[in-house]
Amino acid sequence: MAKKLHDTAKVQETAVLVAVPTKTQPDEKTEEYLHELAFLTETVGVEAIKRFVQKLEKPDIRTYVGKGKLEEIKAFVEEFQIDMVIFDDDLTPSQVRNLESELKVKIVDRSLLILDIFVQRAKTAQARTQVEMAQYQYFLPRLTNLWTHLSRQKGGVGMRGPGETEIETDRRIVRDKIALLRDKLEKLDKQNFQQRKARAEMVRVALVGYTNVGKSTLMNLLSKSDVFAENKLFATVDATVRKVVIKQIPFLLSDTVGFIRKLPTRLIESFKSTLDEIREADLLVHVVDISHPSFEEHIEVVNKTLKEINSAEKPVLLVFNKIDQYRTQEVEELNDMGEGAERPTIDELRQTYMAKMHNPAIFISATDRTNMATLRDELFARVAAIHYERYPNVSPPSEEELHTPDRHERQ
């Protein structure tokens, strides 16, 4: 009799995770990537039960994993009545079809998983339209394989003609839907462009960074707004813009969707409105989770994505967040990672190689507001320089005004 690893009273779906790294990839890196996949899985409300790893020179062209590993996965899925198998890379339509045929459960690749999160997170009309179009673009090449699969199940004779007709009908419907959504997005883009044009005279600052680094929390602190912030991946999908005033200098601050490794190209292309906030910004505040063991790789992912959207040359202020959770290896070893372990001071962090990654680099904790005054001062200096260059006839504030706490600082 099949076993259940979860409470049958709950409706939460279960999954196993599968990664196929190259033979040269370190085990620690593979484990980290699977941890991120598990975090994505948790974000959509699915419980990850087990992880399967198979190192190959390249993925199997038919089933992505080798025959022996596929049998191992199948046995576990059947024994514990697992609902789906999630892969850490994109699968070809034929691989999805073959895996569904072998495993008899839902097959989800990385793109589909991220799309599902975006579906849950999108709130505005534009974001919902963008996600819907990305979904149709994802499923369009998979229609052929779906119908081929059904034809083979029922027998090719007598099914081939209607199947092909059905394929073409579905393709036309999907293409028409994509065209309608693209037209709708163009209209929404024009509306947003007019809104951005109306506020073009103001300095614009965009928060960018890897997903779940604390951008929305920082947005709330700087703007005293109520932007949704949660310890989950892609908590923010819609671009949020707020007016901020620091020492009598107004500017617009936008919170944008977080980047992630292997972010599907169709999502980068679809989320034009969010990316426009980055493209049209005067200054980028690149927020980094310093407590994450792979924060350097995260920085590279963000920089690569900025390059892809032609924003790599913009002025950048590098902000290392979550210093309250950061521990150096030496401190961990000396304190055995105990709760009372000391963390590096701001002065000590300023002496590290991280401080030299950008000039300057700011170290903060948005959660407990550590060193926020330094960030505000640096942000003010950057914004003020742009503001007075744009408006040379505007008189800078007096020394007394500069040292008078603004509304946000008083709060």
C-alpha cells in the first residue's frame, strides 16, 4: 500500500525536486541551487519531500535524467503518492511529455514554477496581463506535444487528422490571445509612459537586486509606505513608485521585481513596465543580502540582467543589507554559531573587500534600522547632485535646513 508523507487532512500538494548538474559543479553549489528551488516550491505552497541529484555531462535528451535515476524517482513517487516532480532547469516539450508518460504525475520545470509564483503575486492590470501573456508564450510550443501524446494513447489511425486540426485550432487561438494581450499591454504602456512623462522632472531612483534581499522592507523605511514585504521569493512583482523627500529634496523611489538566476527570458521581456522603471531611473540602488553565502553570485546575476536590459552603465549605489544576520567564518568557528555570536561592526565591515566592491558600499540592516542614517546621507548626496545639475537655478538648502530632520527621519 502506498505511503503518505503528509497529513491527509491537508490539501497541500507534495513534490520531489530534481537537479542534473554537470560533473564539474561542486556539491555545495548543487545543494545551494536545490535549496533555492525548494524556496521557490514553498513560495507556491507546495511541500518539497525529497531531492534527487544526478551528475551528467549533459541532460538526457529524452527524459532529462538517466534511465536508472528515472526508475528511482518513479518508485519514490509511486510509494509516497507524490503529486508532482519539479526540475531545476527548463525542459523541452518532448521531455515533459516523456516524463509525464513515465511518472504519471505533473511535471513542472523552473520556468513554469516561476510563472506560477508571478500569477499569484501580480496585482495590477498590467502585471496580470504580462503574466498571462508569458503563460501563453510558454504553453504555445507545448500544444503539439500534448496532442501527439493523446493521439498515441488512443492510437494513430483515425486520430491523426483531427489531432492535427485540433492543434492548428489551438495554436491559432493561443496566437490570437497573445496578440490581444500584446495590444492591451501597448495601451497600458502608453498610459504608464504618460504617467512617467508627467513626473520626468523629478529625480528617479530604482531599487534593484536579487529576489528576497529586502528591497520592499527598505522601500517601506525610506518612503514610509506600506509595500508588501515577505520572506518569500518574488514577494514584489508589480513596480511600486513612491515620492520620497530627504532634506527638502524630492525624488521618486521605485521597488522592482527581484532578479534570480535562470530567470526565464520571456518573463524579462514580459515585465516591461517594471524594467522601464529601471531603464528610466537616474540612480540604481543595488541591494544585496550579505548574509547569503552566494551573495557574490547574486551580484553577478543582477549585473548580467541589468546588462541584458541596457541599464548596466547607470550610476549604482551598492547597499549590503541584513548585516544583523551576517557572520564571518572566523566568528562562526570561534562562537560555534551560537545565538550570542558577535557580528562584525560597521567599521570592521568597511575594512573588508566587500567595501571595495563599489565606492562607496553601504552596510545596513533594514530590519533593525542599523546604519540607515548613513544610507540616507549618501542617497541624499547622490540625488541632490542630480537634482541641482538638472535645476541649476534652484538654491540648495541652508546648513540649518540640512541639519533639520525631515519628516521621515523624525518618524
